Amino acid sequence: MVDDTPPSTALCPSWASGVGYMGVAACVVLSNFGSAWGTWKSGVSLVHTGIRHPKSVMKNVIPIVMAGVIGIYGLIVAVILGQSISTPNNDRENSYSIYTAMAHLSAGLCCGLSGLVAGGCIGIVGDYGVRCVGYRASSVTIISTSSAEADGYSSIPDSDADGGDDVSGSDDQNKLFVAMLIMLIFSEALALYGLIIALIVSQHEYSCT
């Protein structure tokens, strides 16, 4: 049988806009999920560490800020995709093609999934990093070596037992903080990569008019 469907109808079906809006929803939902995940993991450890070392709270808030930026990436891409989806005219003719819809869906998934994994990475790194920085600033360890200590923590010596180079607690704290910051930056870069590719793919379009 010969398909008598007009080329414009085949390339621009009525359900094409639904595929495009799926890309918008996936971008926002997945990015916000990753942002909330990272904020939750880092925020809990920040509050926990702030009990013993309140002075380090403002410095260790960086993972929470970086996790919140991921949600902004998803918002930017979703707004661009939403504005690119055209509506049918009064004659019920759809100019939004399935090619453009698939491009928008790919862009939304690219940004959303990248933000999801980046948020999880920031949350886990921030969780352990903030705790370690706070414990070192308080000169305590997580595992006690003496049952006589009421608080369950033991002191960390600030210098080597064999009389080596003196390493202060402040220096150790700064080293831990810098290491955590580097890991957070590269984790945030994962979401940035998804944002860049999503913006490039979103520009690929085909109109039936």
C-alpha cells in the first residue's frame, strides 16, 4: 500500500510537542533531584560538624552552594527548550517537527542526568569532606581508642611521634579543605558539561513551514 500521508504531517505529527515537553520536564526534575540530593547530604554533615566546630560552618557551606547551582543549570535549559516549542496555528497545522522534538528531549536528558550524577557526587564528597575538616579542626577522631573518654573521641597529635616535621592542626585542616574543594569543582564540571552539550543540541531544529 502506498502511504498517502502528506510529508508535513509525517514530519510534524500532533504528538511531537509532547516529546519536546518531556525533555523540558526531564531537565528540570532530574537537575532538581540532583541538587536536592547534594544539598541534603552536605547539609546534614554541615549541621553535624557545626555542633563541635561552629567556626567552620560558613567555610564548609561551599558544597551546598555548588549543589544549588545544578538546579539553576536545569532551569536555564528548560526555559530555552520551553520557549522553542511552537504551538499549532488556527488551521491545526503543526510546524513543530519530530526532529526538533527528539533534539529537545536529548538536550533535556543530557542536562538532567548530568545534573543528577553531579549532585550525588557533590553530596557524597561534601558529606565526608565537611566531616573530616570539622573533625580535624576540633582535633578529634571518629573512632575512640580509649574507653575512659566520656565523649567518645580521642585527640589527634599535631606532630609526628618520631620528632619529624611539625604539622599543625590548622595546616592539616587547610589541606583537607583544598582537597575537598578540588573534588567538588570537578564534580560540578560534570553538570557544566551536560549544560554545554544541551545548549548546543537544543539549537538543532527543523520546521515544517
